[in-house]
Amino acid sequence: MSQINVDTIKSRTGGAPTLSQGVVVSAAATFSGNVSIAGTLTYEDVTNIDSIGIVTARTGVKVTAGGVDVTAGGLNITAGVSTLTTLVPSDTRLRGVAEKLIVGSGNTITISYGSTANIGFATNPTGDITIAVTDIPTTSDFDNHTVSFSVFVNQTGTARTCTAVTLNGVSRTIKWSGGSLSAAIAGVTTSSGYDIFSFTGINTVGSASTTANYQVLGMVNGGFA
């Protein structure tokens, strides 16, 4: 196919050429002036068009048949999947919506905070319960944080209470709502259902270097028969 010279066509027609049928360009084309398209533009195999924002590799935005991928911002949407996942680079503590439950049959329930578990379940305690929370971060990026954890107690004839809390092996005094354990459980716990002992560890010093810097506040919800 011979080349089309627009200037030659203009000289012969006395003006700009008008093409009433479709034009197919199978090789590279160079336009030195402005190009105006009044109808629909169809294109294939586009890999990088920054000006119209379809694919912008330099900013981490990529639109493909498989979905939308924003690598710089931490957003991923996959076609055909109804789950939207957001990742916050500065916060790794949130790993899912569901809470992880640790089940124990003895009187000590050990929770590994580092594995995202913060709820224990005492299935058949025979005495007072201790909740031992391990793997609490002690690095500076955990300064000024709080930790929350609970233990669900399955009461099997005798009301058992959670009387002790350790954080990374350090025993902490529980500051109960109402001023004492007896006030917190009065008229609340049951002997044949479920009771919930909930705790919040507040870092009152601002340094996570030791769990001795946490004050532990406790409250009780009970009577779930």
C-alpha cells in the first residue's frame, strides 16, 4: 500500500480531505498537528496512557481485565470477587474482621497477642482463672497503645471468676469496675451459664519497653444462661 500524503490531497481537492469510510492504520503513524475525532475512538493493546488515566504505571495504578490494582495506595479490587481489601502500611495490627478464640480446659488461659488472638474460652474451670497474655509488643512503635482481651467462662455448677492477669509474664493488679471484684460480679455472674471477663490494658507511661507500664481495667458481663 502506498503512502497517503495529506498535502498532496489538499492541493488536488482545494481543502482538507474528508474520509467518509473507515480508516485502518496497520503501521506506526505520526501526526505533527492536532487530531480531532468527532465519533468513537476504538483502540487495542494500550499499555500506558497517562493523559487519560487508563493506565498510570508511574503512580501505581493499573486497570486490567482482572480488576483494579493500586499498588502505591494499598487498594486491590479483583474482578468477580466481592471482597474489598485495604492495607494500611503504617498499621499491621488489624489483620481481619473476625476475632480469634483460644480454648482452654484448665484454670489458666494463655493468649498470644502477637498471633492476633485476644479472646480466651475457659471450658471447664475448677477454680479461679488466670488469663496470661503473651507476645505483647515491647518495641517503640507500640508506645502509647492499649491492649484489650477477654475470657469467656463456661460455668458448670460453680461460679468461677478471673482473678489474675499477667502481661508477658508480669503480674498486674486488676482495677475492677465498681472498685472491687466483689462489686463487679455482684448479681452478674451465674453458676450454670456463661460469664465474660473483659480487660483493657492502658499504657499510662507511653513506653512499651515493659508491660509493667500497663494499668489493667476489668469489668464483668454475665448471666448468659
